[in-house]
Amino acid sequence: MTRRLPRAAAVLLLANAGCPLSFDPTAADASTAAPITTATSDLDPATSEADPTGGTSPAGTSAPTTSTGAPTTGDDTGDDDTGDDDTGDDDTGDDDTGDDDTGPDDGWPDSLTPVVTEVWDFEALDLGDVDGDGRLDLITSGTGYPPRVDVYPGLGDGSFDRDAVVVSELWDFSQFVVADVTGDGRADVLAQGTGYPPRVTVYAGGGDLAVTELATTDVFEFTHMQAGDLTGDGRADLLIGDGLVSWPWLQVWPGTAEGIADAPLFEADPWAFALLRSGDVTGDGRVDVVTASTEFPPQFYIHPGDGDGGFGEPQISEIWDLSWFDLGDLDGDGRADAAADIPNNEWRFQLYLAGADGWSDAGAREGYNFFRFELGDVDGDGRADLVTHASGYPPRVDVYLAPVIQP
Ligand SMILES: [Ca+2]
Ligand SMILES: [Ca+2]
Ligand SMILES: [Ca+2]
Ligand SMILES: [Ca+2]
């Protein structure tokens, strides 16, 4: 099946071998490559109580955690060496919902108090309900050997239980995304294998928070990956592509109970892009594909999903400079909104709210302190929360619940 896209067109299925796999982008570490074509199944899935840092991890043994690592809901924001949150250099327009300093004069606006969970050192993170209990769990990867993901159960209040982390080893991978490919209600891990041939392995999420190798699908060499249910069948599909080459492309590979299908369902030739995400921006119940260019002028391209795995020509939104963004329904109106970083400024991010007429710039938010972030409704109130990979020490995720970022 075919459909047209941005300017070019495209389509067709390519034949490819493989098996299942699929989705979303979190950057990760590049490792050495072990050309494993097919996954055999001897990796050991999760050790439960595992100490992720045990062993060889360069991350060192634990971080001088101040507390037990248990999720602190509290209001200690950890290090505030940030002192003042001056908005001073506001070139982004006005905004600031953020600084209503009513509380203790610690330089940290009360409204920005995050829910803090100290975790083991990591590089990339994503969110998904791995054990199917209805709460989003935190999945991290990176740092050290062996390649693995650490899954921390979400407690439903914005915190995660470090003491209950479950570690699952994976084949060497360069990036991963989390989504329920199999449709059993448990989020699965989709990892891009290193080496040759290009491939994606699906590790099925289990009730014990471990992920177990399910299947590997050979795909085309790609840079970006995402997962989203573009076909609307309850199974997340794999979206891969390359946006900064002469002929940018995107492909949708269907998710199945057995993993990622062995051929793409849809292919498109989009405008050049540097970032890729998916979500229902238009609020019609169909997952849309959103790409972004970070060159001048920075723009979002919203490709409306057709519900059958394809998507149409993009709607373009001019935006502020960014190097990272994620989608999530911040205000609970059924449309996925966007949060984008402000390059080289760990302190701020920019918010765009989706409405009937597309995106509107909701202004910058101040007082954060992160490398990266993901949006996800961790407390189940219907509004996406900002889950950040906090900068500074100790390694942790700071979660800003929706009312903080979108009052
Ligand atoms: Ca869960
Ligand atoms: Ca699943
Ligand atoms: Ca919304
Ligand atoms: Ca929420």
C-alpha cells in the first residue's frame, strides 16, 4: 500500500527479512557491534534484584545517594545550585508560569518541585508500562557492560522504585524505544542492534518487569526509530527512517503478536528532519507522525495519520530552536502537545499546545535542570508529565507533574 507524503511520494514495500520489531527513539550509546543476525535466545533476561552497577559497570558503584534511592516525593529538589531562576534572557517570548515563588526562599519556585527518584547511572530513558499494572515504568539504558535495560516500576505518583529495579540484558544495541508491540497490555522494548545487518529486536515486557527476547527483524539501515500504533489495532508499529540524507525516508513496520512484521506497510519521502516522534496531535484517534528540522528555520512537520498505518502531507509549524522534543497530552484535551528543549540550556524548555488549528506556542518554562526528557502520564490523571534525566549528581529522574508545567 502506498500513500503519498510530503513532496515525494513513495511507497512500496520492500522485501526484507526478518522478524518483528519496532519503535521509538531515545538516544543511546553506541557500542561495538556484534553482527548478530538472528537472535538466539540465550541472553539472560533480567535478573531481578540486580544491581545494575554491579559488575563491570563503569558507572561505578553507586552514586552517593543521599537517600535510599527510593522515590522521594518530597520536595527536596536536590541540588539547587541553580540559585536564581532568572528568566533574564528571554528570547523566547514570554511565558513564565513558572516563577511564583511562594515558598521557602531557596531560589526554587515551589511550583517546580519535582518528584525525585535517584536511579543507577544511565544515558537514555523511555517510559512504558512493562508489567501491565496500569502505571508507567521507567526504562533506562547506557553506561557499561553488558548491554542491558533497567526497568524501575512506577509507583503511580511520579516516583519509581529503585529498590525494585529489574535488569534485563539485551543484544548489543545503539538505541531503544518502548511500546506495546505485541498488544498484550505490556510495553515491550524495541532495540536497534549494532553491526550488520541492520535490525531491530523486540523484547517482550513481562509481569515481572523483565523483558525477554521475542524476535528480530532485519530492516534497512536507519537513524531514527519510534513506535506508535499507526494502524490502530492495539499493537504499536515500528517507525524508522533517516532524515538527514539526500533522500529522507520513513517506513512503518507493523507490530504483531510475534514481533515486528518482516516488511514495511508504508513508506514515505518526507522533508529532511532531525527528530522523529508520533502521537495523536489532531485528536481524531489516529496516531500522527511528527518530524522536526533543527536547522534554520526550525519547524515541526505534522503528518496526519490515516489510521491504516500511513500518513499524509505535513502541516508545518515554525518553532523555536530545539535539539530534542517529545509529544504528550499535557492539558488532557485529547490532542498530543509538544515539549521541546532549548539548545544548550538545561534550565528551560518550550511548550506547544495542540488545538483545532494546529500548534500554539505556550511559552517557555523555566527552572528545570535536565539533559533529556520524555512525556508520559506517570500519575494517571490524564495529563502527560515531564520526566527528565536530570543534570547534576546524583543520577536521577526528576518528574514534573502536569500541573507544574501546564497549570
Ligand atoms: Ca507498570
Ligand atoms: Ca507487549
Ligand atoms: Ca493536548
Ligand atoms: Ca499526569
